[in-house]
Amino acid sequence: MATVEYQKIGKSFGTVVVLNDLDLTINEGEFVVLLGASGCGKTTLLRMTAGLETVGSGNLSIDGRRVNDVHPRDRDIAMVFQNYALYPTMKVYDNIAFSLQVAKRPEQEIRAKVDEAASVLGLTPYLGRYPKELSGGQRQRVAMGRAMVRNAKVFLFDEPLSNLDAKLRAHMRVEIRQLHDRLAATTIYVTHDQIEAMTMADKIVLMHEGRIIQVGKPDDLYDIPNSKYVADFIGSPTMNFLDGQLRRAGKKVQFVCGDLKLSLPAGFSDQQDGRRVICGIRPADVTLSAKGEITGELSLIEKTGADMQLHTTVENHEFVAIVPRGVDVAAGTSVHFAVQADKLHIFDAGTELRI
């Protein structure tokens, strides 16, 4: 295991700034997910860690050792690529064993490590096959096995599941997390899929335009997003947003949007009266209620199996609610929702930062 530290990391390609003054510490044994939309800099940061991309500015350290100018083979890392990167003319056994063979390890040691990796990953019956004879999931396991036998201090995954179908992605998420727990190695995993991040990570690093927007446990980013951007990125379906302002109502403060008024939890002072804000409400945090404060015009019912998603219009804003399947509602009618005050997320309308 090893700690990975990024200090004031910067990177540009010509006039395009990809990473900007980035600071981050990944602790020993952590499973950290670098999450963000395409172009946010997450893959560039991973490739820097592997030594496949030069560090523009700042310091990159692995296990306390500055590695800016250290060759990839000397960093004690193992990387699993999006496209598997297997040798098509080699059988599964040799693909897994390749790094050990290059290092001229004893054949008995190689056999023992390959057999162990194959057993853990369910590849034992396929050691004599070529990559073209395997499914996508099996090829990804071979790539993981090749990394696993190296006993590296740091494992790097570059969107390894993006080429797989939905069912196989769900299965491989479990396998990769179990592999991490078994090896107890530091793992850095790049993805644009927030479901992968939420289900696998010890810590999520959400990036945007070369900067870190928020770092924390998955529940922290979901329950306490520090900005509208984080709130919008994390969660599926995405959070609902209503534009309005804060108004004093006796000893309480309300969020007001047209005819809609929602009481806010304690902590909002009278001094914020009239402040322009954005109120965020997660679709799963509302309930159907005849006495609910939120009234929406129902336009579409989307059945997902376990529940239903109601697509409505609330005060000229699109608003989605998740309700149990079988609820008696019909498109073209009005529905009423209730939401607890502590489930409301309030962001400043100008900065879009959490209040």
C-alpha cells in the first residue's frame, strides 16, 4: 500500500489548461474515484500518476517519494485500461504472466501467482484460450489479473467498464471492489459514471474544468453537496431545481417560488430575507400527499419496475418525483407532494454555492 500525493499539480496542452493548481492526498488502502464529465482532467491526472503523461507543474509523490521524473516501470503501479490492452497472440496465461516473465521471475513463482489470480477472478478454465475467444467481461478480468500478479502498491483503473453492457457493468463493479478489499492496495479509479462512483468508492473526487469541486465519502456528496454543480451531477434522476427567494414568515424563513412556499430548517436568519436562491429537491425525497405544499402538473409516468418516476411541471420548472409503483395517478392531472424541511438544499443564485 502507498499514499499518493498531488501538490499544486498543473498541466496544459498548448493554451488549453487541463489541470489547475490541484491538491489531493489519497491515503494508503483507499479506493478513490476520480469522477467528472469528459474533459475535466481526470484521465490526465491518472496518466500522470502512471507516468504516461508528464507533470506540467507541482509535485507528484507515491509512498513519500517524488516521482515526477521516475520511469513508469519504477513507480510500482499497475494499470487497467478501458480497452483491456491484451496481447491477441498470447493465451490468457501468458497475458497475465507477461510482466513476471519480462522480469525473469522463476517459473514456479509465475505459475503460483497466475493460478492464484485466475482462481480469484474465475479465469482458471480460460487460461489456455486467446483473448478473441473471451467475452468482454472475461477480457476485463484478464486485464485485472495481469495487474494483480504484480503486487503493486497502487492500482489504476481508467474507465474499465465503459465498453461493457449494463448488467455486466453491475457485476464487474462488485468484482473490482472485492479485488481491492482482498489486495488492500491503494486504488485510483477514473469514471464519468456517478453510479460506479457511489457504489464503489471510499472517497469521491469530483472534478470540473481541471479543478476539484468536492472531495468526500459518497454519502457526503449526495447528502451535502457544496454547490449546485455537485448536486446536479450526483444522483439519478438528477436533483430538481427551483428558482426563488428567501422570505421571513414570523420566526421562520421560507423559500418562495411563485405560489409555492416551503419552510426551511433552523439556521436561516432574518438577514437573508429577499435573497435570491435556488432550492434543490431530490426526486426520492418527496412523497405523494393530498396536503403537500408542492403542486405539479403531471405530464409523463415512467415505470422503472421497482417504482415510478412522475414527470411534472412545478411553477414553470421541470420536476421529477419517485413514487412506489402502482400509485393511482394519471397524466394530465395535478399531483401534490410533501417534502421535509431538512431535505431541502439551498444554493445562492449568484455563486451557486450551498448556503
